[in-house]
Amino acid sequence: MTSIQLIAAPFVGAEQQQPDLGPSDQEALDAYSTVITTVAERVTPSVASLRVRRRVPGGYQAQGSGSAVAITPDGYLTTSAHVVEGADRGTASMPNGVDLPFEVVGRDPLSDIAVIRTNGADLQPVTLGDADKLRVGQLVVAVGNPMGLAGSVTAGVVSALGRSFTTSNGRDARMVENVIQTDAALNPGNSGGALVDGRGRIVGINTAVAGVGLGLAVPINETTRRIIAALMREGRFRRAFFGIAGGRRPLPPRVAQALQRSAGLEVVEVIPGSPAESGGIRREDLLVEVDHRPITDSGDLQGLMVTEAIGRPVPVRVFRGGEMVDLAVVPTELKG
């Protein structure tokens, strides 16, 4: 019987041929993948996994979890208010494996934003972006700890802007306006994590799962920066109280043409004893300006009810009985 000998190379003495494995890993990274990997490498070290023990009725404690994002190197992180609801402290697990105890510095349930602080930490903070500059279809990356899986990265696009959802502090309810909707996959535990743009700048705090394939994030913009700064400084954010309930209503054609906008805020209820009642606001008034800024819906008015408005006369213009009426309202502080 003739023996068969396996030949290591097809030609004796010839240079051994290497199989063609296609492009290298580096070459295979297209522009999309390059953005995602770069952002992930930059942002993941800034996102912590939170473990929280909160008080519940009956004196028991419940274990909760979420994410938080470092915003200063000396220990401040921001998260969602509902993640630390009912808790004063907890543990933040950093991506480098270090567990740091934290305390809740302040929370603002009406914007679903909270600030926590760790002691003796040398954190790698994120760069703050501006959600007001986002465009529908723009690439965004979510970094968080869904299901307790630390350092998870998902990517998608801004699928809509200007969304809203309702939050509450137990007594007062408020619509969080201009919320970012994204199709980047979000799951329980993502709340409080970072939503960043293609340059690694945080543009939102992931806050809720809206449905299959949908996620929401509170925008990082001028308003939320003011809230975060107040929480860091004072542990709370003071809001002004106006005292009406209303909804968007189209303006009469001649008024719309004169003001160069199509809608105003119709007053459907004036709260008794409120600053609005004291200032002469009536039901069926159509608010068109507050503090010299255009008002088209309740979100516009809410955006002006900030600390600086408390206790000072705020000029208000309403359309009433076929003519413009100028009034002044002195907002009080909204009690939590």
C-alpha cells in the first residue's frame, strides 16, 4: 500500500502562502464604527453604576439601581431624580472597578434631575454639550448600565425632538418639555446615564423607556445647566409660581399677522389667590408675551418660571376682548 504524505506547502521550496483574511480590523472600521468606538472610549470611564437603598412605606428598604455621569473631577455626578428617590446615599461603581460611597446633594423631581457626590474621587468628567443644537436624524450614543451590565453602549439616532413627559414631586405635576427621543436601545438601569453626540459631548440624561425601540432623555441645555448648578450649590432648584392652567390656542389671523406667530396660551383656569389672579389674569385670556418673550404653549411659560422671576413684577401681555392688554404679575416661590 502506498503511504500518503501531507504536504505543508503546495510547492516545495516556495514561500508559504498566507490565506486572504480580508481587510484588517482597523481597515474594517467605517466612519460610523469609528465614531461609536471613539465616543465609547471617551465617555465610558465617566459613567458609574449606582446601587441605591431607598425607604418604602412600612419602614422597609428596597434595592434600586441606575446610572450616573461624572460632571466634575472632584466627585459630582448627575443622574435621574427617580433613580435616587427616597434615598440619601448609596454606592457608585466606577468602570475601573472602584466602589465609591455617595450622598445625594440635591434632586429636582419636576425635571427628573439629581446631583450626587462621592468623596475622595478623582473622576473623569464628561464634556457638556447643547441639546438645543441637535437635529432629527443625528447620531447619538447612550452609555449606561442596563440590567446591571456596566459600561454598556448602544447607538442610534435622534428620532424626534420636542417630546414631553409628566413628572411629579408628590404634590405638583409638571411637563418636562423639549425631551429628546432616540431609538438607541434603553433598558432598566440606563436611567441617569449619558446620551452623547458624535463628539462625545453629553446632550441628555437618559430618563425613561417610552416603548419598544424608543427612549427619552432630559436635554442638557441652558435650562438644565441652571438646574444642575443650583442643585450643586443649594441642594434644590427654586421655581416661580404663576398660577394658571391653560393650553395652546391659535391666534386670530390679524393678531397672528401682527405678532408674526400663530398661537398663544389660552387661560382655562386661574388658581384662587395665585399671583396670576392678583395680577389681573382672567379665564379665556390669551397670553402672548411674558417678560417680553413670546408665549405659544405651557412649555414656554414653564421655561420662564425660574428663580430670577420670584418676587419681581413680570410684564404680561394678553389678548382679551379683541384688544391687547398689558398687565404685571409677581410670581411667588413654588413650594415643594
